[in-house]
Amino acid sequence: MIVYFDASALVKRYIAEAASVSVDALIAQADVVGTGLISRAEVSAALAKAARMNWLTREAAVKAVQSFRAQWSDIIGVEIREAVVAQADGLAWDYGLRGYAAVHLACALLWQQVIGEPITLATFDRPLWDAAQQVGLEAWPDTLA
């Protein structure tokens, strides 16, 4: 299984939340894990926010970001070029997505096209999860509350 993670799903690997165990299981099950290069900044920003909001201690957030940075090289980074941004422009409009959600969807679609195999898009962003299914990607988790 080839899994594309948006930042909302990937960050759950580094912050203990309700779905963290499921995210870890999905990563263990996946043959290949990828994400858009923008996730590097998004996940780091989410971890910094967790420390600022006292959801994590500063020490725990530093450990989490260090772990994320150490594991970054294990993740396929989908480049974000003009063609991806142009496709994201249309996806944002057509499916009512926020900017980076549209970029993640465009990255997943590009990756699927390039490798010629089905991609599962892991996200906890409801509009992105819905749009992924509408454009023919498998969305994970199976249900999203």
C-alpha cells in the first residue's frame, strides 16, 4: 500500500492523540509513505504551536520535532512546482478546500499519476477527505467523524 499523508495525519505520529495508534499502524502497514514537501514546515509549526499552547511541554515538543526531523528522510517528499500549484488552484475552487489542503490533494494526484499505482490519502481534514474520494483516491481513515 502506498500512503500519502497530509500534515493533519502525519503530526499524529509525533503528538499523542486519539488516532495516533491508528496512524502508527498505517505507517507500519504501508510499503511507501509520502507527503508534500510543505508538510515539513506544517508539522514543525504544529509541534511548535503545541508547545506554545501547553498541549505539550517544551521538552516533549523538542523531542517530537527532533524525531520528526530524524525520520523525514524516510518519507518520499513530493515536490511542489508550478503544475501542482496550478492544479491546487482548481481543486481549491472546485472542492472548497483551504490552500494547503488543495496542495496536498494535487501532490497526491501527481504522485499517483507518476507512479501509476493507487494512492491512499491519509488525512483528518474533512473537506480534504471528502475531495480525495471525489477525485478517485482512497481516503483514510475509512470513516471520519
